[in-house]
Amino acid sequence: MIENIFVGIMFIIVVAAGIWGWWIENGNSSSKDKKEDQNRKDLEQ
């Protein structure tokens, strides 16, 4: 029974870390990043 609880806790930690990593890569754009992207687009034209 303790093993099942431990596995459940580890599963929750792994899922939370995966969601957090995805959010950092895709959903956490600051205004500074957007300005840098715009500057790159302006330089390419």
C-alpha cells in the first residue's frame, strides 16, 4: 500500500514537471521576447 502511494506521488511530480517544462517553452513569452522577435523580423526585411 505504501508503494502505491509513493508511485502515485511520483506520477504527480512527473506530470507536473512535464506541464511546467511545456509552459516554460511555449506559453511564457515575456514582452522582452516579443520585442526581440519583432526586431529580428524587421532586420530580415
